[in-house]
Amino acid sequence: MKWFWILLYNLIFYPVLFVFALFGSLFDKKIRKGMIGRISTVGEIKKYFKNRSINKIIYWFHSSSYGEYLQIEPVIRGVKEIEPETIILLSFSSPSGYDQVEAENIDCKIYLPFDFPWTIYRVFQIVNPRKMIFASYDIWPNWIWIGARNKIHTNVIAARIKDHSNKTKPVFRNIYRSIYGSMASIYTVTEKDHIRIRSLVGSGASTIIRVLGDPRYDQVKTHADDYTRERVESLLDREKRLVTGSMHSEDEQIILKPLISYMLENNDLKVLWVPHEPSVSQIKRLIKLFQRSGLSVGVIGSKNNLTISDEQLVIVSVVGILSKLYWQAQVAYVGGGFSTGIHNVMEPAIARLPVIFGPKYHHAHEAEELLESGGGFCVKTGEEFIGYLSRILSSRDRLTEASYSATNVIHRNIGSSTRIVRGLIRD
């Protein structure tokens, strides 16, 4: 049965996906950049390993984008601490990861080569990793199947299967069983994920499955410690400010008008508006929109100056500083929950902020924990958003209670990266 899915994937599904990607690259700059990067990857691997010892231990880590890289960053750091001579090969699917990541622990950075069998066999002739580790979701079948045939230990960390996932449904279940059942080891986030994945791979698979948590908690805590070593300001001593982080147009449609009305009625509330992918035209549009509404507007346009001006609404036109800006606020709204799924809710939580977000959050275990603990609030309408915002900010007790609950979610989940590093070395 496994061979049926391998043939179906290689003869129909992946070729169709490849054609769609080629077509999409004609119109989308990010897709085009990723495709061009993949074309040159085999040559880059060959060039890097040409004059290096083939006897060195190689760990190949893969993440889809920058967000998933943050998940494996503490694991890479831990592997390097224990085995400093190890070569770390890091691959990405998206330019957002490839372009943003520069770290001393990474020896070779590439785009993941195309998922064609002949490409993968060619790559494995050049490089023979001891382990190939995938972050969470971006798992490409041929790398798993061919890796297993070549006796390469393939692993996925922070693995999750959501409620009502396609992976558990008829037909899809059989496809994913052939993939997950071919892995050497799988490290899940929760016990519930462990049970679902164990059921998915079946009793006949030799896959090692362990509950080891999500290393993003460690990454967020480490970065927060580095930044906040001298920032001990109490939440209640901060300015009464809301950060709307990683905002999509769909978030804007839901909360923008109610928020403007609320700000006009409550002049003491200040807002940092942070678009997900800011552009010059978008920033100009937002400035005009907020000014026409009667609000004073400022702009943060530099990564090197985190001083927030005194205008009631300040727009952030650069990327890469959001996690630090959370420390200058009392509450956060995290975008993406009305479109592709919420972005990082750990960063505001470690900054001691209650976190509000939209209904598409089920891919994020940390969001579920925030809701359960009382540190997170899910909204489906602009009215609900204003209701939660008003209740949180109108009571010092409610604010501090929600703040403590949010931060506690991070602290009680710390330690996963150490467990994963031990697992990778042991299994």
C-alpha cells in the first residue's frame, strides 16, 4: 500500500504542485525567489562540502519559514554546545526564513531542494546527515521515504495533530501513515498529540514517539532575558498602550473602526499598529486613514531606535522589532486569526501582556493554553474585541491577573529544547 502512495505522489500530486508553483512564480515575488533558490541548491551543497571532511557528523535541520526557525533555534544551539564539531546544515522553504536568519551556529544555509526523487538521491550522494530534523509541519514525503531507504534518521520535532485534522480522516490517514510511519522518531508537543500520532503510524511501525514539548518556549524566554536584563518595569508602571502585532488586512477589517472609536472616547489609550508585511504604500494609507479619523499619528521607521513617540497612534514600518515593542505596552492583539492563522502569541505573553486574537488559533498549542489559563482571549467580532480590551484595561486586578496567567504559560513549558537535544543524540 505504501508504494501506491509513493507512486501517486510522484506521478501526479507533486508534479501538479510543481506546475502550480511555477505558474505562481510568474506573479508572486516570494514564490519566484524560492523557486530560483531551489534551482541552485544542489550546486551550493556540492560547493560547501567539496573540501570538507566527509567523516564529520552532520545534522540537517529544516524549517518552512522564519517563524519555524525560531522553534528549532534553541535545539541547534544545544546540539552545538554538546557536539561543537558537528556541521549544522539548515534549509528553508520560504525566503522569509532564508533571508532573515544569520547565526554563528549555522554552518551551511540553503533552500530545501525540490522534492523530486532524483534530486534527493543526488543530494544524499553529496551529504550523508546523521539526522534530518523537520520543524513541526513542513514535511516533504520523498525526503522521508528516501531518507529511510538510505538509513538516514529522519525526525520531526514539536509535532502536532489538531482536532479534526485531515491527517485523521479516511484516505488522507493512509497517506500520512506512509509518511509518519517511515520516520525514525517523532517528538510531540502534548500527550494528546502523542496518542494521535501513535494511532496514525499504527502498531507495525518502529517509529520512536516521545512527548518532549515545544522548544519555542525556550527560544522566547532566552530572547526576552537577553533584552530585558535591565528592563524590570512593572506592567502597571508602563504606559496604557495596546500593541496590534502582525496585522493582516482581515484583522484590520474587523477591529480597526471599533478601535478608532474607542480611542477617540478614551484619549489616554495609545496604540502601536504593526502591519505583518509593511510596504510604503500601506504605511501611507494607514497614516491618512488614522489622521482623517482625528488621531495624532507617528511612525517608527528604524530598527535601532525603539523610542515610541507621544502620538496617540504610532505605526511601525519596519520588521524585526515587534518582540521588543511588546515590553512597552499593557495588552496585545496578535493578527492572523481571521485569515491564515494567528502569529506568535508567546512573545507578548513573555512580555507579561494579556493576549487577544481571532478565531483561527487551533494550530497553536500555546494559544489554547493561554485561553485555558485566562491569559488569552479569542474574539470573532470588533465588538468582542473592544469588550475584552475595555474590561482588561479598566481594572488593575483583571490586568495583573491576566498578565500573570499569560506569563505563567511560558514558564511552565520551559525545558523542551534540552529534552529534544538529548533525544536527538540518544535515539
